[in-house]
Amino acid sequence: MSQLVALSLSIGILGAVATFVFLQFMPSYLIWAAFIAWACYFATGGNTDALKKTITCNIFGAFCAWVAAVLIVSIPATNVTIALIVGATVLVMCLAAHVAALSTIPASVYGYASVFGFLLGKGSLTKEALLSATPANALIAVGASMVVGAIFGMLSGKMGAALTKK
């Protein structure tokens, strides 16, 4: 079968499996963040190096956003201070691209944005949630979900390649 059909089939099948896994075994985690990391895996090349970049940079971006969130809930936050905290953490995140392992800025941005998507969507922007060792902590929920998603991306790529007519 063609590469497009094979990859589509593998993503469809594994997308259903991933959704079941998240619903059945990981209900506190985020299938949407997994799909973001899954797409990131292919956007960064769809190979072993892409898996490393996706996981490393998604988690680094999530960490930068988590630091911003902890700062926001720890100080008297105004619109100005929130903007400055976000600006500073994004600046650091982008400048970190000087380090080879953190050089895929878009992958870091996906992790950063996913943390704030989680926090603002669930209303979990509290110090208690951010500092907990549970999936209520955005860094844990987003980080774990994105790692699982990147692995599913790799698996779907391998499955698609196996189904492709040579």
C-alpha cells in the first residue's frame, strides 16, 4: 500500500489504541497533549532523533511554563507582572536553543503552550496543584502525556513503514 495510506492506517489504529489507554488507564492525563507530541514527532523528522528532540524539548517547554506558573501564583500578580514572567520564561526557553538538545524551539513551544492550556482549561493554576506530586501538577500531566504521545508517534511511523509497499 502507499506510504500515505499505510501511515494513515497506522495513525488511525494507534490513535484509537492511545485514546483507549488514556481513557482506561490514564484518565488524569491528557490525550490532546499526547496528540500534540505525536504530531511534533513527525514535524521534527519522524525518526529516532525526532523522538529525542520531541521528548526533550516538549518537557523543557513544559518546565519553563511550569516555572512561569509557579512564579505567577507565588507573587502578587498583575497583568504587567504576568506578561513580564511569561516574556522572561519564553526568552530563556528560546535562548536555551544554543544547547543542541534544546534546539528545536517549536517543540519547546508546544510543551509551554500545553501547560498553560491545561492550567487555564482546568482552572488548576494554584500553588497547591503546581507543587503536588500528582497529575494535578501541570508539569507531570503534560510531561507524561507528551512522552506517551511521542512514543505513539514513533510506533505509528514504524507501523506505517512496515505496511508500505516496497
